[in-house]
Amino acid sequence: MSKKILCPTDGSDHAAVGLAQAIELAKQSGAPLTVCVVNIAHGGARGPTINHWEPADVAALMAAAEVTCKTAGLADVGTVEVVAREAAPAIIAYAEQNGYDHIVMGTGDKRGVKRLVLGSVAAEVSGQAPCTVTVAR
């Protein structure tokens, strides 16, 4: 049974599927749910670091996730922004450093060559996370 659930989101339809699954697991287990937005940092070597999303965009993603959770009847929900260079290592590190025992996330529809070239955040998280990972489709 999950005691603390982390659900990364980027606001996509695939992430919404993961959030819906995370909400159901949190309701069944009574575990608190944290929705995590990983804001990818670009640049910085010889110029300024520029985050993928502006603060208002991050706030809107988190607010939308909170509304979804509360509409579904989940009261114990939090949100967090993590700024990092890569999504998967950031998700794994945040979960490990903050004692999460379950990560629930959606996955895109990349197949074949696209998946080989672009990789998959969900595949990397599920392969390296030190806790249970549920990948929802």
C-alpha cells in the first residue's frame, strides 16, 4: 500500500492519464499525493539559464492539477516545481530525497524509431527509481 505518491505532470493528455491513476491510488490508499512539474533549464554554459516554462505557466499547471484532484474528491494534495536539466533524473532524485514510495506517471505514444531517438522519461524513471512506479496509458 502506498504511503506517499508523486505524480509528475507537464499538462499533456498523457500526463492527465497518469494524474487520474494517481488520484485513484491516493483515494484507495489514503496516501498524500504531490503533483510535480519539472521545469527544464536550458542554456547556462556561456549565457543565461532559461527555464522551459515561465513562473505563470508553472503556476497554471499546478493550479489545474489541484483543481483536477479536488474535483475528484482528493483533499490531501500538494504541488511542487523542480528545476532541472533533465526530467527523469529530477523525478527520481526528488522522490528519493523526499521519501516517496510510489511514482505514478503517464507516458506518450512514442514508438519505434521516435522512442529510440527521443527516449522515454517514463521508461527511464521506471528503470531507475528506487520505489514502485506505475506507468499509465
